[in-house]
Amino acid sequence: MSSRRNNVRGPTSALTDFLRASVDTFISDLNQPAAGSSNSAQIPDSAEESVPLRRNQRRNRVTTRDEYDSDGLDEPEAPATKKKKITANKPKGKKTGKKDDEDDYEDDDDPYTALSKFGARARPANGSIERCAECEKEFSVSQYTIAATGSGFLCHPCAKKLGNDPFKKPTAPRKRMKAADKRNIVHFEKPRFPTLVSICINIISTHIDDIEAFGDIGTLNMDAISKAISRKRSLNSENVHLFYGSGNTSLTLYDATKLSPTALITLGHLNPNLTTLHLNFCGLISDEVMNSWRSSLPNLVHLQLLGPFLVRVPAWIAFFESHSRLQSFLITQSPRFDLECLQSLIRTSAKTLTRLGLREVGLLSDDFLGPIGLLSGQLSYLDISEPSQSCSNEAVNTLLGAVGSTLTHLNLSGHIELTDDVLQYGILPNITSLQHLTLSNLPLLTDEGVALFFSQWPNPPLTAVTFSRNPKLSTNSLVELLNHSGEGLRSLDVNGWKDVSATALANIATQARDLGKIDLGWCREVDDFIVKSILDNCKNRLTEVKVWGCNKVQGKWVTSGTKTKAKIFGIERAHTSII
């Protein structure tokens, strides 16, 4: 239906009238013949000015061109009397050699706001009635109406079906990147001055094939380089050869994550005289590796592994049978190590084994403690902490009665069913030469029971005490602990003793002057005065202080003239720069 059928129009703004008049003028100009055309007559200037077209005639004029002139979209630069030359088929968006602001933007037309490129006719006025070119239903024309392919217009539902959203917002023109901006792209820059650790790692990685160029590094420096490389997780099958040698008797690799089974087999062949082997994060050790070490490491007597997940029972047993003189066997996180493996270890090394560690062994139970008791009179180090299932008081007390007389290190952490009975009937009567005691995460221990234990225990002062994550321990336990072992303590961990008093905490500075490390995390009464007194009185050996969760500690002693070399961890408020 033609738009002339209904000329009812609503109020329009001045801007709408101006835009409508501009479009009408543009359409009128397109219908004028080009200057110099062979098939069109010249129109005098006076004729162009004499008879102005009426607005309704200009608005309803139908163009006969198939394409719009891209150059004709701009406003005329000269008065209306000047003739214009229409250039057909000129590509859009290309530079004309002029350096102006138009080069900063791409000339991409928005398909939803640009005029129809199919040349049917101009869009009717808003509010007029048209017939949809697709479904032939009548609809009211609005500013969102889209022209159809060929001729006519589309209603909103049909426009959406054809993939054209009439309500889509026009995209903003994309600004072109200037040539200077392309040359100066910002990147994340590496530090100009690399750290000493990175220099060492780069030198080792670059000259790994010329190991002799490093000269005589020495055991101490070799261990420091191993720690530095492991801290960056840069140890791999190529640069690990730096630490190998036929004369090595001890080898420690702090991160063997990237060492493949083949590299671990090579380790044994290139270090045949090893007596001590310590590997952390060695999850790629397999049965093949253990079987290879049976013959390549015949002198091995100390073995410490963190994370040998893949080793199965037959491989463990075969290794123990080939090494019947093991003195130290410490493993952590080995879920396949079972009772049969332990029995094989005890049977083959019963006369030589002095250090046994079965930490985080999932199958550990009361049944394990009986074979361990066969090491009576020779076991000095025992770690059976963090099992999947806690051992009972009776089984632990029986074990300590068998091996306790020679123990210097004991770790029973994580056995959540153990109570004060282990202190009174297991440790107190059987252990008299202990140096390191670790009883963390034993929630059934009581403040009265621990205090009574330390007040009666005839053992010499302990060197290291770790009683963290025992929420029931409080003031009485700390007082008796300091009375018993204060003068000999080098390491103290009371993390989680939330109810211990400030008075008892203040005694640490006066009774444990030789402390090297202390963890006071989550002790609510720890404040700046307590920390300052510890720093002042224990400054000879103190290297590390942890105060995580101590909200009263603000680090004010920093401005009070206190000088210390200790590292402070856990300050949550002011002076966080010293953490």
C-alpha cells in the first residue's frame, strides 16, 4: 500500500525536519544529470534556482539509480548553483591522498542505519502504512524499518527472521591505529637487572654441556644451587647432570617433578657410589626405577622420598631384599606401601635400621606398630604421623614401651584418637632421651594433661617442640613447657593456642633466650610488647617469627629502635613491608 493513503503525522522536532530535508535534498541531487554527460542536456544555473521543489515532492521522489554515489554522501562544498560531477563505482573507504581526520576511522556503514543500497525508494515517513515485502502484511513504518532486498520494506518480525535485528544499536566507528602506534606497542618488560639466582640458572642451562667450566663448586655451593633451581622448578632431565658424579656419596634434589623415569634410572648409573639419596616430589618413580636402583645403587643405606606414589608392593620388597643394610628409610605420601612391605623392610634391615619415617602412609594402622616394635634398642627416629586412620592409645603405648628408650625424635601428629594416656603411659615412663617432640593435631589432648606431663617428665630439655593445632592447650601447658625445656629450646610451635594468657607468652622471652624459630600464630593475646620482648631477648639466634592471626600485632616495635635479623611473617596491619 502506498504511503499516500495515510498522511496522518505526529509532531516532529526541529532536528527531525532538518534531517528529513537533508535526505530529500540528497535524493533530488541524485536525479540531476551529470555535467558533461553525452546523453543528458545541460541545465542552466538559473533553472536550478528558479523552481524549488516542494517538500512532499522531494520526499516521495523515486530514484532510478541502482547504486548510490559514495562521494555524494557529503554536504556540497559549493553553493547550489555549482554543477556536480557524479563518479560511478568509486570504492568506499580508500584514502585519496589527503591527510585529514577521516583517515582515523574506518568507513564501515552500519547495515541498520545506512540507507538502502538496493535503490528501490526512500523510506516512507514514520507512521505511514506499508505492506511487508516478505509476508505482505500491513505494518506501520518507524525509524527501525529495514528495506527489503530488491524493493519494498520489511516488518519487524520478517526482518528478524532474515537475520537483521531492527533494534540493534549502531556500532561505533573503529579508530584506526596510526603507524606510530603500531611501532610502539606496549609489552611487559623483564627486570633490567636480573637476580643472582636467575643468572646462575641461565648460566647452568646455557653451559650444561660444558659442566667442567664451573670448576670445583663444592658440596655447600652445590646444595645452594640445587635449592635455587628447585625453587624456580627449573630442574629437568638436562641440567640435573650438573649434580651427578661418580664420586658422589650424597645427593639431594629438592624438586624432582620434571625428572622422567628414564632420567631417574640414569641417576643411579651416573652416581654408583651413593650412600644417601634424598628426592622431593618424585612422583614419577616407578617400579622400573626401583628395580634399576637394585643394581645401580648397591651402597645405598639412607633413602628419603617424598611422593613415590607409583611404586607397587613387589618393587618395594625386591628393593629391600637387595639392600639389607638400610639405616634410614623415610617416605612420605606412598599410598601403596602396605604391611607386607614393612615386614620385608624390618626382616632385611632389622639389625641396621635406626631411622624410620612412614608419614602420610594411607594404609598405616595398629597392625604396623607390631613389626616396628621389633626394632627395640636401636630406633632413634620414628615418624608415623598423618595417617588416614588413627592408631589407638593401647597400640601406641605398646610401641613406645618397646622402642622408646633410644628415641631422640618422635612424631605422632594426626592421630586424632590419641589422648593424655599416651603422655602418661607411653612417653613419660619409656622415653628419657628425646630431643624433638611433635604432637600436632591431637584434639583430645587437654591443658591439664599436658601440664602434668611436663611437670613430671625426667627427660632433658627438648630442643624442638611442636604442639600446633591443639585448641585445648593453654596457659598451664605453656608454663610447664617453658619450665621443663625453656633453656634448651631452639624451635617452638604453639600455633592455635588461642586461650593462652599474655603473662605466659611474655615468659618466652625470658625463659627461652636461645630460640631460633617460633610460631605464635592464632594466639589471641600476642601483641607488639610480647613480640618486641622476644626480638630483644632472643636476638642472638632468632631467625624466624610467625604471628599469623595475631590481630593485636601491628609492628610498632619497628620504630622503637629494635634491631633484629629475624624474618617476621603474618603481620596483618601496619608495617607490612617487613613481612
